[in-house]
Amino acid sequence: MRSSMEKFRKQTAAGIAAMLILAMTLGGCGAGAEDTEAVTEEEAAVTVSVQDVGTGTITLTNSFVGMISPEETVMVIPLTAGTVTETFFEVGDTVQAGDVLFKIDDEAARLALEQAQLNVKSTKQTADSQIDTLINQQDSTDLQLESSKLQSKSSFEQAQIGYVMAKDAYEAADDACDSARAAYESVKKTGTDVSGNNPGLAEASENLARAEAARDQAYQAYLTARSGYHAAQEGQDLTDETAEMTKEQLDQTIANTEESLATGLSLAALGVEQAQMALDYYTVTAPVSGVIESKNVDVNGMAAQGNPAYTIVNNNTMTVTFQVSEDVKNTLSIGQEVTLERNNDTYKASITEIGTSVNPQSGLFQIKACVEADGAELPSGVSVKVSADTYRAENTMIIPYEAVYYDNEGAYVYTSVDNRAVKTPITTGIFDEDNIVVTDGLNLGDIVVTSWSPQLTGGVLLHAADTEAE
């Protein structure tokens, strides 16, 4: 890690250079105005190194002092009780993690598993049957609804035809009535003969009466047909609405039934998993590798639930214990790899325990890790250097550490915009020896100045050093 003094000297030199340039500029203005003619000179560019802002990963590694101790003794405790049918290891034997130590009579557990499996099969058959029944019901209902819709449509079309025919008949009867009335009026105007009679008037009157009666009858038929037409139209609409509603209700019933059956199947499958887990309890395996220190079960004897059956001592691995602050503790995880160093030798370890309570004396939290070494390589009681990755920023915006400067207002960099230096305030995050995280102030693709120069100030013309080689 670069020293803060070096960074401070760089920042101080940049400030002094800026003041000198300002003083020279002010002094030159006064002298030139009085003693010499104005001479226009080409602006000199400051040669610097530049780099595009990109993304990367920064990982910080912290070191701690750890103490080596033997791996804790493991007591193998059965999770169920029963008669021991087989044992496979005796005191002094070496076992590997996962080796079967002993078995307990599991006949009842096997029967329970078979019953659970049969329950799954039965539940599935029941579910399939219910779904098939509902689908058949849906098909039958669809046929009935389609038949009702066709019948309703046919009734509506017949009523429509009857309505049109009745309307035409009424209009024809009305026209005939008008003709009969006109004929009657015409005959009536001819007057009587010499004997005072009008022989055609009676016949015209009868014709008019018959036409009026026929018109009234046609009108009543028209009214009846029109009412039937409207009723058929409403019936067809009601049939369509009923069919749609019935279909939606049946679809919802099927969906609800499928969901309920799926839940039943899940519960049945869960029963199989639980039965299998219970069966597994009857075969007891070694949780760690090591040497059998004690054995408390025998064939045909009883294994008591909760009582130690075997004791295994792990002589192949050791434990390192170290203390960390709460902030560091929150960055660690079970299974995380750490590195141990002692006498120029390096060992790998895996975190197995993260303390949840603080040590009242040190104010730190205890961390334990399992070391891939035996007691001969790392004797109990020795101290080691423990290195662990703590703070990490992945796929984040980073720039070279050398590009960052600091003043009273905070961190800043010089960016190159149109080949001009622009002082740009930034917000930074974690950093290592080479790079620093930028959380605000820059965008990906921005060009930052990565080298220092006494002439580097805001607004100066820049010349990228890489371009000379081109």
C-alpha cells in the first residue's frame, strides 16, 4: 500500500506549481504591456498518461493472529432408537466421513416408506380420475350448451321469419282495406237509380267490412309475431350468456380442483421424503474422518436415541481460532476459505464457525476454521497468521489509485475532455495498491489522467503519452 505521505507530497507539489504558474502569468502581463510588443505563442500541451474508466473487482484481504488447537472430538448420537443389527468398526479403527458405523432394525421404517409411496400412487390415481371426470363433464356440458345455443338460434330465426311474414301480411291486408274503402266511397258517390236503390253499395260495404276484419286479424297476428320475435331474441341472448357463465364456472372448478389435487400430491410426496429421512436414521454414518475412541453399542443390543454410540477423534485436521471485529464478521461466511502462514509454510482452512456473541474483554467475535493439516505440521498451541478476504467490490467502476487527488473538498481526478484537463470531484469506495472504486462522479468510458505533472491544472491542454508511439 502506497504511503499517505507520498500522496500528500504529490498533492502539495501540484498546488505549489499551480500558484507559481499563476504568479508568472500575472507578472508577465504587467511587464509585457510596458516594455515589449505582444507576442502570440503556441499553447504548450502537458504530456500525461490517460486511461478509460472501466469495471473490475477489488478484494481486500485482512490479516489476523490465530491459535491452533486439535479438532474437537465428535460424539455420534443416533436420531432414533432400536435394536442394533450390525456394527462395522471397533475402538482404534480409522473411519472416513460417510462410513457406516452401525445399523438399527429398520423394518417398521421400511413399511412406513412403502405405505407413503403407495399413498403417493393412490393420490395420483385419484387425482387423474377426478380430472378425467371433470374433463368429461366439461365436454358433455359444452355439447349441451352448444345444442341449446343452436336450438335458441333456430327458434330466433323462425320467429324472425314469422315476424317478417306477419308484417308483410298485415301491410297487404291494410292495403286491401284501403282499396275496399276507396271502392265503397266510389260506389257511394254514384248515387241511387230511378227506383231509389244503389245495388252496388251493399256489395261494396260487405267487401269493406271483410277487408277491415282481415286487416284486424292480420294486425293481431303481426303483434303476436313481433312479440315472439323479441322473446326469441332475448332468449338467444340469455342462452349465450348462460353458456358463457356456465363455461367459466366449470373452468374455475377444474382449476380449483387441479390446485387442490396438486397440493394433495405435494403432501403425499412430502410424506415419502419424511419416511425416507426416518429410514435413513436407522443407518448411522461417521460425520467426520478420524479414529474410533469409544464404542457404546453392540449387535442385538439397544441403541438409545440421544445417547452417544461412538466417539470419533479427528487427528487429521486441526482448528484455528481467531478474533475479528463486528464489521469483518459480517463479511465472512461458513465454508469460506482462509489462508494460514507459519514458518514460511502456507495452509488452507475453511471457516466452520462464526461467533454470534462478542467477547466482553476484547470486544471481538470468535471465528473458527478447519485446517487441512495434522498435529505434526501444526502443533497445538502455536500461533499462525490468518489471511481472509473481507471487503469485496465486484464488477464495479474502478480507476488507478494514482489518478486520485484530495483537497479540502474531498477526492477528485482530472478527466480529459476535448484534450483539456477538467477537475472532476468523485466519491470513492474501497481501494487496494493499484485501483480504487468510484461510486459517483464518473461514467464508464470517461478518460481520466493517471500520471502527475506540476503543470496539471484544470483547463490545460493535454497530450496523451500513448499517442507519441503511434
